Amino acid sequence: MKRDEHICHLETKLSKLEDATKKILESRSISKQEPKIEQLKLSIKENLLKKNMFMYRKG
């Protein structure tokens, strides 16, 4: 019985490590995407401004 408890304990630890690893990898991928997201926001703002200026000149 002692051996089974030990195995169960190790499986629990392994599961926690896998979860922690997933979270770390996800947070890294998110932080790598932030500059791209900011660039996209700026691009959208610029396009909206250009469109508004075009509509203003047209009207």
C-alpha cells in the first residue's frame, strides 16, 4: 500500500508541474504577441484617421 501511495503522490506532483509549465509557456507566448498587438492597434488607428480625412475632404 505504501508504494501505491508514493506513486499517487508522484503522479500528483507531475501533474502540477505540467500545469505550471503550460502556464509559463502560455504567458511567454502572450508577452511575445504584445508588441504585435500594439502595432496592430496603431495600424487600425492610422487607417481610421486616413479614412476620416478622406471622407472629410470628399464631403
